[in-house]
Amino acid sequence: MQIKETTNEGLKRAYTVTIPAADIASRVDAEIKKVAPQVKMPGFRPGKVPANLVKKMHGEQLHAQTMNDVIRESVDEVMREKALRPAMQPAIDLEEGYEEGKDAVVTIDLEVLPEIETPDIEGLKLERLTVPVSEDAVEESLKNIADQQKSYKDAPKTKKAADGDQLIIDFTGSIDGEEFEGGKAEDAPLVIGSGQFIPGFEEQLTGAKTGDEKTITVTFPSDYPAEHLAGKDAQFAVAVKQVKVEGETKLDDDFASALGLDSLDKLKELLKGQLEQETNGLTRTQMKRQLLDKLAAGHDFAVPEKMVDAEFEQIWAQLQQEAAKDEDPEAAQKEIESEKDDYRNIAERRVRLGLLLSEIGQKNGVEVSQQEMNMLIQQAAQQYREEDRERFMQYVQQEPMAAAQLRAPLYEDKVVDFLFDKAEVTEREVTKEELEAAIEADEEAEEAAAKKPAAKKKAPAKKAAAKKAAPKKEEAKKAPAKKAAAKKSDDKPAAKKAPAKKAAAKKPAAKKAPAKKAAPKKK
């Protein structure tokens, strides 16, 4: 086997590998001898079929399988000999025009991971903004639950329905005198002012009394999900069976018991814990952004373009989805198009930060255990239908990149926690509003940094100078929508230190290798 380097520019590498025809023929002959004892053919005893007949029957298939094996082995050899660390799976091609009996020429194109000098994490200083949970916040949360658990009692028959009252109604809808599917119900509860029904329906029932019968006319919204009703005028024959008024909700032990708790104090304790968990999440977000900004400010090194492309595509796809849901999709699309370069810079920042976090984790022994990985796979499998879960778990176990995507968020969090533990942390008590404002300020600062002209990249092996940049780690995460949302991306760096895995080579022979198993569809 002959290896020739054809490209060595920055992080890009390319090679041609020439595999002698004699080596390929020798491997094919060995395969024929291996399978011959299992071949059955009329007129021959089992295991006694001549090799030339075995080759005639199965030679094409065995040659294709052998070529795949030989190509994979040659790629592995290049990775070992050149000590390469691929950023993503290499692109592998068998030279066009290859025929059996000729030397095989394989081309390998890839980007390698940059050499990163592990940052000095000693003396790292961070500020933790904490929000104490007040009794007022607990009481407000308790009141919100009470509002969701409203009870209603029958009102006198003379009571006219007003905002906040509940009506129990039967109704039948029709368009041009014809009843339509889904337009009929009995004993349907409707709270006046809730916006539960289409515009105009509830308003026309204001003032109704128990026993009243009314015909009301409404127009279905033009964007109504049922296309056969969208924009149509409809008439509803409505019978008001009962007008109800809101009953008093007492916040006592009985109320807590109805929610499955022992007492009101237990309910308050639970609510306080939930509020603390929420504010702790905000505190972590703000601390993490501080940390990433500090790391980003001191490192600027070249990053693999394909990793940036992959990260940008995720950000862009999310932005496109959000723009499509906007009140003015066309204007939203124009806005994100005008800032496309900024989002590209954010993608690059993520990738750089991700590689940096990965380097820190590896140098400091941060690991995701097999037990943790198994739990991640099982949790992810719950997104699928029961009959597909086993297939999903097999898919993840067989596809290194799929496993890396599951592993990355947890690994990143473990590296961040490691850095939090190493840092000198000071605490400052703030209000929830002040904490949210601090997070928003971080987002705006990141957006401003992304709009600055990109710094000229340095050679990967050199020490990085202090520059603004900050990507993600081992795994790609989706950026939230809209401008400010993509900024939030730094809360989760993204980049994979992808293991140098064997990439699938193009098949030389007529018979193609079976396609890779696709991940099962989610529910």
C-alpha cells in the first residue's frame, strides 16, 4: 500500500492511497477459501465445490466485500501513520474507472482538529448571582395554582352570564344550513372571557340565562386549522343548560390534600423547592456565560470549517422555523438574512469553545461513565414508540456520531461543573429581575461581539492570542430562534471531538453494501 499526501493546508488534509491489485486478489482468494466449505452445489458433496466455481458464483459479492474491508483498513492505516485526529468523518472515494484486476486508488479528504494549548484554569474568578425565594413568591405561586383549580357552583336561574362565569351548553354548528363535522357537543363547559372558543362566540353568550336558547353567528378565522372551515361564516344553535359562578377556593389542608399532599405547609414547601430550582437554573446560566466569555476572550485558533458549517446549519434551521411562525414571516426572514454573517460568527465561536472545553475535560480526566451513557440512551429512547425503542438503542450503539451527540451535553455540563469547582466564586444576592437582566446583557454583549469583523485565523499549532471567540463542545446543540436566541447558544457550546471512525467507502463492485440503519422515527 502506497500513501501520498496531496493537501496539507491549515487544518485540511488529503491523501491518495494505492492498493496493489495483487493484494486485493490475494484477499479475495482467501475469502473464497474461507466460504467454500459452506457452499452447496448440485453434483458436489458439501465443502467439495471447486474454488473456481465458488468464485464464479460468489466472486463479485466477495470482491465488493473485500474492497470495503481493504479500503477501511487503508483509511485506518493513514490515520495511524500520520497521527491524524479527524474533526469529522473523512470523505473517502474510490477513483473512478476502477476495475477488478487493477490497482485501487483511494482518495481521503478530511479536516483535523487543531492543536490547542490547554488553558491555565488556576485563578479563575466567577460571580454567582443568587435569588432568595421570598414568602410572597411562594404565596403568588400558590394563588396561581388555586386559579387553575377553580370550582364552579350553580347560579340562580335568573343570573345573567358575565365575564368569569361558566356556562354548560349544548351546541350544533352549521354552514349554509348544513351541519359540519366537529361542530356539535353536549354539556360543554365554557367560561365567558376565557377565549376558549373562536372569536365572537363567547361574547354573544354574555347575558344568557339558564334555559335560554340562542342562535349565534361567527366567522372562522382564515388560519383556522380545519381548512374546510377556515374563513367561513357559521351559525350555532346553542342551548344554555346551566349558568355557574366561581366558588370560593380556600387555601387550606383540604386544598393541598386534593392535590395529593399531606398539608398546606407541604404544598408550600414543594412550591418553594420548585422556585429555588428555577432560580438556580438562571444562576447557572449566568455563571456559565461568564465562564465561556472568559475562556473565549483568551483563545483564538483555527477551527474546522465543516464543523462550523454543521453548527451554522443547526442555528439557521432553527431560525428559519421561527421566522416561518412569525406574524410577518417575510420580514422575519429578511431580518435573519441580513444578519447571516453574524450567525456564522456565532457558530464559529461555539465550535471553538466546544473544542476548548473538550480539551480541558480530556486533560483533567472528566469522563462520562458507561452507566451514565446507558441512562442517556434509555432516556432518549423514550421519545420513540415502544416498538422502536430497542432499534433506536441499537442504532446509537452502532453509530459513533449518534452516541457522541447524546453524550456531548452531559460531558459539557461535567466540564463546566469541574471549572466551577476550580474557580474562586463570590456570591451576590439579587432579585429575579436583576438576574434576568444580567443574562439579557450577556446575550447583547455576545451579539455585539459576533458583529465585529472576524479575526484572522492563526495556524493551528501556534499559541492563541487573546481574542473574542467562543464555541461549543463535543456536541452540537440547537440555537434558539431569533437574533437574541442564537446568542443564547453560548450557554451550550458545540463541537465534536469526533473519534477517528472508519468512514464508509464507496463500493467498487456492482453490488452495493446494505444501507446504514436509519434511526427510528420519533413518536
